[in-house]
Amino acid sequence: MEHNPASTWLTEAASAVEQQGPGNLLRVVLIVMVVGCVLTAWFLLRGYRRKDD
């Protein structure tokens, strides 16, 4: 088993983070989509509220 110094391990970890891919973008898109669906549902369902005035 070969011994890797901590600096090599940190360098490899940093390069792996850079190559992660579209994870953050997909997370933002999903959050915006869910918030948009909630706002659309609220907007549509508020029209069905009965006004008993």
C-alpha cells in the first residue's frame, strides 16, 4: 500500500470538486421549479375561494 502525503490528497480532492458536473445547476433548477409550481397552484386555487360577504 502506497502512502500519499496530505497535500497530494487535498489536491486530488480539490480537482474532484471541480469536475463534479451540473449538480448545483440542477439543484437550483429543481428549487425554482418547485417554488414556481407552488406559486402557480396558489394563484389558481385562490380564485376558487368563496366570498360569503
